[in-house]
Amino acid sequence: MFVSNFQNKLLALLIVLSVSLNQSFAQDGKKLPSINVTNMKGEKVDISTLVGKGNIVVIDFWATWCVPCKKELNNIAEMYPEWKEKYKVEFIAVSIDDSKNSAKVKTTVDGSGWPFTIMLDPNQDLMHALNFQAPPYTLVIDQAGNIVETHTGYVDGDEFLLEEKIKELFGK
């Protein structure tokens, strides 16, 4: 009985890891879709027009209810001014909160003082087009506009791995 239970748990874990890995690498090498998101002024912006202009762009999906998302963005906010100066990187945080929670987005952003561009994806059109399930979800986009890395989730220290990828791209 114990072996069977253990085998079932191991199999479930392997399936979850397989799905996560497939999802994480599914976007690599592709371009961002042409989908409108909304800036904090309420203006529609085609997300694909923000990349491929010679700078590295990091797009991070988050939500006001997502504790790891806010922790990640707070940690990146501390490092971002140096990244921007050193690597010419642009950072865009895209909220997937629905339209009824947009006031919470503004309050969270204002209270956090994040120094990067904030966009809203209230209908989760971009999220669905990129085919990921939940935030935090990060895309690293090279100077030519290609998605070169994706990452799901956040644990302390992930921002240092992100900086290594940015540094690698900047050196090319």
C-alpha cells in the first residue's frame, strides 16, 4: 500500500513538472503577439510595439492578490535603476487583475513606488495568448524582439538569475 501511494505521488509530481517545463519553454524564440493592453492612463497600447527596438525588455505578469508577485516586483524595483543604467533594460509589469480590481492595481503601484512601466491586461487576453496559467510569469525579450526565456513562479533570489540572463544578452 505504501509503495503504491508513493508511486502515485511521484507520478503526479512528474506530470506537474513536465507541464511546467513545457509551459516555461513554449514561448522561447517567438515574438510577442499583437495584443492591446492598457497603460495606467487608460490608453490602449499594442504590447508588441514596446519590444524589438534595440533594448532588452523584461515583461513580468502579476496580480494584486499574488503575494509572490509583489515580493518579486519589490525586489526587482531595488535593482532596476542599476539594470536600466547598466544594461539599458526596460521592465514592464503587466497586471492580470480584472477591471473591477483596477483601483487596487493603482493603489498597489502607488504604494510600492515601482519605477517601471505598469500595464493592465484586465481580460487576460495577453495571458491567454501566451498560454500560461498564473502569475508570476516572466518573459525576457532580446533586442530584436524575440522571447528568449520564460520563467514561472518566484522564489527569493530569482532576480539575480534574471540579472544574469540580462547581462548575457547585453554582452552579445
